[in-house]
Amino acid sequence: MKLILLLSSTILLNSAVKADPTALWSVGHGFSQGGVLGVQYQSIHDDNKATVALGLVGAAIGWQHAIGAERRHALGLSAGYEAIFADKGFAGATYNYYPSGFAARGWHFGIMAGVAREDRDYLFNPSQREEQTRSRAVAAFEIGFQY
């Protein structure tokens, strides 16, 4: 999963550099930001945004599409891994609200709903040392500041 994420990120950034897009950076919290705290590179082409994030406990790639005439709302997809709750990977749909606009400097708030795979059930229950990979539904709040 980590190799696929790395290769996808390289291809995504390669195509972003060739197309002369608008580029923004974001610092925030959430699965699509790379976990607890992360930095996200954003390549914007019209109403589409490709993202690559690296955080303290994970990494992610994603895509968003701005909806509405004011371009303050966006729907998208995100995939990656996060060492605490999704160490075998996650994938999900995202919704983000940009009060200042999709491609403008400012705060953004969102949610991600999807599926996560993990095999660290014993992390919060030390008496259970047996590793079992499981998939589970996840929903997470996301917040960040893009500049």
C-alpha cells in the first residue's frame, strides 16, 4: 500500500508540474491531511484539485472537485494510510467547505467517510496481543489552513 501511494504521488506531482497549475499548501488535521497533523500540497486545475499529503503519522493522496458557482464546496476522494487508526490503508469520500473559496488562502473544514484497514487491535487493549486485520467504517472531521 505504501509503495502504491508513493508511486501515485510521484505520477500526480509529475503531471501537475507540466500543466502550470495554481499551487497551494495546507497545514491541518484529518485523514486526507496525513493524520493528526500534516502538510498537504494542492495542485489546482480549474475546478479540480489534486492533493498529496505527508503527516506525522501518515500520508495521503486525493482529488477534489469544486461545486457551485461560488466554489466554496468540494466533493472528492482520498486514500492513504494513517499509523494509529488505518495502518493498512484507508479510502473514502470527502466533503470540504472553503469559506474564502476553493483556490483562496484561508480555512477549510470537511468530513471524510470511508473504510479503514488495520491490524493493531491491541493498541488500545494491551491484554489482547493477537494481531487481526480488520476493515471498518470511519468518519472523521478535517480542518486546515491553506496558503
